[in-house]
Amino acid sequence: KEAMRKELGLETDLPTTLVVGGGDGVGGIAKIAEALGDELKDVEHPSQLVVVCGSNAKIKKKIEEMTFNPKVKVSVQGFVSNMEDFMAASDCIVTKAGPGTIAEAMCRGLPTMLSCFLPGQEAGNVPFVTEGGFGEYSNKPGQIASTVADWIAHPDQLSEMQHAAKEAGRPSATYDIARDIAAVVLKKEGLPQGNEPGAVPVPLPVADGRDGALLAA
């Protein structure tokens, strides 16, 4: 984390909360940032807040003009194309309940504070996070801020949630899906697969860079 923080121009030795407003910077991100500043200032040790506003320049300017306590270092970003780097530099994340962000947060071991969700398509993501033991949900900025501040104030609790996030993650899910689809197609076509005679193994890379399970093609 320290190396990535240095690369991003952040403070390297402070616990870091990442607040993500989506590509358009929606979800009450300014109110959340302000509330986090108020709560984090009361934590015993200093901390860092990184707010990614997306393409919403008005919200970015509004947050930049806010006054934060010196104990809370704040970095305000607009649209970024390297979100994975900001996640790697952070200790927890505040975000809407989008599946892509949650999946990446799990792979990164980030406790996740969900601030909103789209009815229907994202509703099921909320209990997945909360029941998985690596996050909470609230649409109230004050409650969001107090929850995150409690995480930052208790490193042991934060560490347990980070472990739970990693346990819930499936970094090789893309390749698992590809392998399952290939197996269905091969079976339908009557072609050999897996360890069957005549099968041609194709190594699929996994998240850590090693060759993973073999896929007959």
C-alpha cells in the first residue's frame, strides 16, 4: 500500500479511506466527504481521505473548497482511469453497490461501506456484502461516516474485515466462467475435454500471474 500511495502522491503512512462516486460522481458524495471529515477528526490517529468524483467537476470543486481538520488529509480526484491503483492504496472503500466495484474490492481485501444501490439490479449486492462480514450499508452520510470512522479507529476490526473481503473474493471468476462455458460447448459438440483422450489443454492465467486450470479446446 505504501508504495502505491507514494506513486499516487498520497501520504504513505496514514490509514486511507477511498470514496467513490461513480463515473458521473453521483450518490451524495460531497455530503459523505464532509461527514467523513467531521467523524475522522475525532479518531485518535490522523487518517487520509481520497475522494474520486468522476466527471462531475462541480462536485469536485465543491469538495476542494471544503475546510477539513488538519488530522484528515484529503485528496480530491476527478475522473480516473486507474481506479485499481487507488483501491490498492486504500484500507476501506465507500461506494454504491455496483457489482464491478464490489468484486474488485473483495479481490483487494477492502472493507466496503455501501452508500446506495439501484433498485432491482443492485439490491441483492447489499446483503451479499453485509452478510459476508466485510461491509455495511447506509444511505445516510452521518451513519456512513461514523461507521467508517469506527473501522479506522479499530485496526484489529478493520483487519478482520479485510480478511473477510479476501475470503469472499473470487479473483479467477472470469476464467472459471470461460472454462465452464467451454465445457458446455465441448460436451454439446461431442469433443473431448479435461483429461479425456484427444483433449488439447490450454492454460488459463489466474489473478496471481501463474498458469491456472487447464481448459480443453
